[in-house]
Amino acid sequence: MNVEFINPFITSLLNVLEMMGHTELTAEKPKIKKNVVSMGDISGLIGMVGPKTKGSLSITFEKSLALRIMLRMLGERKNEIDEEVIDMVGEITNMVSGGAKKELSIKGYEFDMATPMIVSGANHTIDHIHDGHVIIIPFSSDSGQAFIEICFD
Amino acid sequence: MNVEFINPFITSLLNVLEMMGHTELTAEKPKIKKNVVSMGDISGLIGMVGPKTKGSLSITFEKSLALRIMLRMLGERKNEIDEEVIDMVGEITNMVSGGAKKELSIKGYEFDMATPMIVSGANHTIDHIHDGHVIIIPFSSDSGQAFIEICFD
């Protein structure tokens, strides 16, 4: 998996959170996931299927960051992850993968996306069952961390 | 979503766990997920993409059941969910969706499957972001509960 493939996901998350969530994230260097654990409290997961390949994407947020985005995006102050926060993370997941798909399509990478799933639970981790590598991109912000994990066979 | 579509997933999970995991599950009546929360400690998630539809599948286990299957399937007694248990749930997810796909293909339903993802974390819940219904099928056993959730647009 090369940078050309990963960058659209990074750009897409940064754009979506800046424009919709009024939150600036800073992307750290992408790493191959191997003895790196990304833990979070709410994640959007989406399966991807292309003519020649298949993969998976997860976007994980710490609770503090998810609740801050909720406040900035929808003006609602929450103390816990509830149905509305779940829907917001679903919407963000859709927008990020949709944005990346559009960008990648221009570069000749074609894939379809499955229905997103949202996982809620304190300190959960995600493993991608795969033949290739999993790339993890950590993001920092004023309100907590986020992670993108991408895996393509 | 009709019974013809759901049954192959139920049969496939029962078969895989009986043959590979030497564990007998009892399927309860499928329900439309609505104010029903299925909580578990380890889940296999898989995205599905067909020519006319897309969807998602999750298989969630209570920790006690996952560890019991680990013991019966691989002869290893674990006290916690670790990398090997995660791989086992990944394998089960692959086998269940592969079995269901084969059965559904015979009935004329075609779809491709994305890479499975495994979520680990005590008491997590899963939400499927969708336009249609989410069907939830609870399973009971001598060692704890499992749930299948299926959603197709």
C-alpha cells in the first residue's frame, strides 16, 4: 500500500472535521500497525470491495474528542456517547470514505463501500484480518486523539 | 429482508461452531433491532457489497463463550481475549460469511465480502448505519450468548 493510496483518507478526515466539526486535527506519520495498539471509545468501520482487492477502514475517536466534535458540529453538549453521537460518527465515517473514494477514483483506484458500522465501548481495539499490512495514522487535537486504520489485501 | 436471506447466516454459524468449535448454540427468534441492545466482548464485523445492494454483518460473543470455543476448537485455555482469540473469531467470521455467501449464491443473491474486522473490548455495542432494518438473532449456549446482526440496504 503506498502513500498515494493513504493520503486521500488523511486529507478527507482533516477536511471533514475542519469544515463540519470545526476541529483541527494534526496527522502524525503513518505507521505499519505491529505492536501498536490504537484504543478508543467510538469507532466508525467500513468495508471496501474493489474488482481486484478488498479492505477495511476504521476511524477511532477518544470519547473526549467525539463529544467535543458533537458540541462544535451540532451545538449539543453531551457527557456520554449516545445515539446522536453514534449517528454523527456514522456520518463522519461516510463522508471521510466518500471523500477518499472520489479522490482515489480520479487516480484509478475503484472500490465500493459497504454499510458503515459504529462500535461504542470504552477502550476498545480493532484488528483487521488481512493478508497485507495495516497502516495506522494517529491524529492529535486539542480534545483528544483519533486514529485511522486502513488495510487492503 | 426476508427469512430466505437470514437463514443461511444462522445455519452457517450453527454449523461452524458445532463442527469446528464443538459447541452447540440455540438460535432464538430473529428480531428487528429497535431498542434492543446486543452487548458483547468480542465481535467479528464484515462489510458486504453486491451489484444492487450493500450491507454489514456482525457476530458478537460474550467473553465466556469465546474463551470456551477457544478451548474446544484449539485446546487452549485462556483467561483473557488475546491475539489468538482475536484470530479465531476472525476465522469464524470468515467461515460463517463464506458459508452464507455460498448458500445465498445458489438462491441468486450475489455479494462480495470486505476484509473482516475484529473488535475487542468489554461490553461494546455495534450500530449499523443503514436505510433498511437491522435484524438481530440471539443465540444461547452452555457458555454464554452470541448475536448475529445483519443489515442490508
